[in-house]
Amino acid sequence: NGHNSKNTKSTNTFIKMANQRRAASRGAAAGGGNGANQRGGNNILQFYTDDSPGLQVGPTTVLVASLSFVGIVVLLHILGKFRA
């Protein structure tokens, strides 16, 4: 039964690690994350500041451009079927 106790020990270790991960994710979801995000540190909104260099494109422009691209690709596939 030595093999069985080793297997049980590794299973218990795995369960402990899973419980720690679950507790950590619950704490972050409840607002217990790191203080940098709560103080306005580095987050995704930093990319949308007016003083950032480069081309500034809004989400509507990106949506229209991506849907237009998909539409053109679909039309080219349809035209390719008729010409072949």
C-alpha cells in the first residue's frame, strides 16, 4: 500500500494548490487585486490617452474597417467560385 499513500499525497497536494488558486481568483474578483490597478496604475485605459503618440483610431472605426474587410473577402470568394 506504499504506492497508494504516495498517490494520495500527490492528490492532496494538487487539491491544496487548486484551492489556493480558487481563493486567489475570488479575492481578485472581489476587488482584492493588487493596489496598482485600484490607484489608477497601468491598465488598458492608458492606451486611450490624448497624449499617446501615433494614429488614434476609435472603436467604431475599427469595427467598420474589420467588417468591411470580412465582406470584401467573402465577395472575392464568391466571385472566385463563379470564375473558376
